[in-house]
Amino acid sequence: MIHLHYADDALLVAEKPPGLLSVPGRTPENQDCVVTRLQALYPDALTVHRLDQVTSGLLLHARGKAMQAALSAQFEQRQVHKRYRAVLEGLLEEDAGEVNLPLIVDWPNRPKQQVDHERGKPALTRWRVLARDAVSGRTQVELEPITGRSHQLRLHMASLGHPIVGDVLYGATVADRVYLHACLLAFTHPVSGEPMTVASPQPW
């Protein structure tokens, strides 16, 4: 069962649990995912964007192809505002900043991504510190992806020398989960034209 934060005839905003795929995988045993679970209740539900399997939080789905096209256009034109919460290994010294590093898939190690200044696609992340815990040696941050590259937030934080807690793919030690959560989505309703903001509290 997938928790819904919002539902109407045009769209659905779902809460993705960590460990569940956003869309079906390539193999028969990887068909369980957010969109197939939603389609059991809303057969016209279609994917608009994705979250990594390890990431939890808000996922926007369209109801029907026309709504999918309208909402996808907002993502392509960077009219959708997204915020994430994460816990990083180590204590960040600065209170805020940005990472501007181009990314490309690391083919021999896919789905891992890598920084590539010659062939990579532009990727920009803004971050700010919410809290530091000197005892655990961790920093809570809010992340704003200006672009939407695969693994962008994960690799950009690792590039600072502070990988997201639990993100072993990018150098973190093993934890009970990857501490990355999509906590806010702001967009325009494709039918009414009204601004919409949906929030999901961090689960830790």
C-alpha cells in the first residue's frame, strides 16, 4: 500500500518508502514499484519523475497522458521546486553553499555516476545546514537540486567529502538506510493553474 498525500482527477502525490523502485525494473523479479502499486487503485496513473530506490519521499504521478505531458513540461522547464532532507557523515564547516559539478554515468560501474568536466551534463545543487551533531559526527542538511541528474544529490554531497549516511555506493559506511528524503514538492496544478505545495516530514 502506498500512502497518498494528495489525489484528484489530474494527479497523485505519493509517499515512496525507501527500498522500493519508482518504476519497474528490467527483470521479472523487479516489477514491484510505486507506479504499479498505484495503478492497482488508479489504472491511469503514470510516472512523471523518479526517485532513487534508496530514497524516500514525495513522488508526483499524472492521471492520463495529457496530464503526464503537462506535468513533465514543468519539470523540463524547471518550474517544479524540490527540497530534500539528508544526513551527512562528518561535520560540514560552512553553513550553506552549492555544488556545481557536471555528471555522467560511470558505465563500468552503473548505475553509479561520476564527475566529468568534459562530457558530463551540468548539475547544480544548493545546500544549507540544519543541524550539526558533534557526538555522532553527522550533519543534517536541506538540499535543493536546481538540475535533476541521476544520483545528483548523492554524488554532490560525496564530492564535499561528506557522503549521505548509509550511501555505500558513494563511500559512506553501512547504515540502516540511506538518509535521503524528498520532503517538498511545489508545482502548478495542470488543470486549475493553482500553485500547489506538498510536504512530507523526514522519517528519522
